[in-house]
Amino acid sequence: MTTATEHVAAAAAHAPTSGEYIKHHLGHFRSADQPGIVDFSVINYDTIFWSVAMALLTCLILWAVTRRVTSGVPSRFQGAIESIVELVDNQAKAIVHGDRSFIAPMALTVFLWVALMNSMDFLPVDLFATIFRALGIQGAHGEPFFRVVPTADLNGTFGMALVVFGAMIFYNLKIKGLGGFIHELFTAPFGAHPALWIFNFGLNLIEFAAKTVSLAMRLFGNMFAGELIFLLIALLGATWVGFTAQSVALAGLHVALGSVWAIFHILIVFLQAFIFMMLTLVYIGQAHEGH
């Protein structure tokens, strides 16, 4: 008969280290290994899949609401969506001084889409590893890498930020015209003197770049940090080797900290979606204003 100590030793011999566990869960299901920080030939399939899936779910939710709209007492579901619509519309009115027929629905879609992508962080960190193990799915180095939070991938948040950048440029051209936009690039904010053109242009380029980078990094940083904390908390439960004092204590700490962080993370999930939506409105609203 094996002792508890022998069970602990056997489990420790086969279990991955903390670093290996975290590295595996932060790895992507991608088209090829990425040797450097930047490689545009590598595609993260999991980020694309869950981004598209949450986009389709966003459309499905909005479609379901429009199909069930009633003029009487609304259902809880309809009331919740109407509250979000009113919130976004009020923010759009306060920020964008112009035609909002496209901007307000876009902001609503952005808010719901980002909120749903962020909410994927509430799934158990080992859910898909367990599913892959049960189905016998193996990658080149054991269980395949797979991540389900698109906003914890800088590629995903940068893609969204570039779309917002494109919207900024589009509305600058639409509102001010090509000539007006170019004139503003070279004459604002320091003035129209030719000696200041290079400084104005350089500052405006930095401003556009800073807006795009900060929009992507803010969402990515918050969601990546939240995902990492969930993994660290999961490591407490991963030390379970039986009803020993240490295992029971760490498992209890795992449940307590996991519950507290999950509740707090609800605020982060929706706050970051709201911030991303607000900054999108602010950046597009600035295109409607001249220096």
C-alpha cells in the first residue's frame, strides 16, 4: 500500500511546474511557431474564432431583441438591452455633435462585443484542456494550446484599435474634406506659419498613433492581467494530492480567492468594454471638431 507521501511524490513527478502550466495556458493555437515579437505571417486561430463567435452572438442578441420588442411592459431581457441602448445613445449625444445614425449603433455593437469577449474570462481556466483530454486531442507537445479570451491577445485588441483608427480618418475626411483635413494636419495646433508645419504634422501623427496604441494596450493589459491572476489562483487548486492538511488549505484558498476575484472581475469586464466604447466615441467625436 502506498503512503500519502508517495502519492505526493508521484503527483509532483508528473505535474507540470508553475511556469510550464502558465506558459501552456497563455499559448495560442496558431498557424506556426512565432520566433519573434512581430510576425505577420502567424495567425492565432483561437483569437479569430472566438472574436467572430462573439461578434455573431452580439448580432444574435440584438436581432432577438428587435424580434421581441413590445410596446407594453418589456421583459427583463428587453429592459436590460434598452437600458444599454439608452446609456450608449446618451453618451453618443454628449460626445458626437453631428449625425449619429451610424455612430451610436456602432458604439452599441462595440460595447456588447467587447463585453462578451471579455466575459470569456469567466470560463474555468482548465475547461478546454479537460475537454481536449477527454476527446483524446493531442498537439505536437501534448495538449494543444488554446485561449478563449480574444481581448487578452494584443493582436485582437490592436485589430479593433486599427478599425477605430480607420473610423477616425474616415470621419475626418467626411466632415472636413481632404483639403481641410490636410490643412489641419499642418496648421494645428501651433498655427499656420510655414515654419511650424513640420511640428504640427509630427505632433498630429504622434497623437493618432498614441490614440491607437493606448486603445489597444489598455484593453489588452487589463484582460491579460486578469487572465494571469485566474491562472495563479488555479495553481492553488492544482496542488491537490488528497485530503492532506496542505491540500485542503490550498483548495480552500483557491475557492475563496477565485470567488472574490471572479466577482471583482465582473466590474473589470464591463468597465473595460465601457471605456473602449467611450474612447471610440471620443476619438470619432473629435473628428467632428476643428482646431
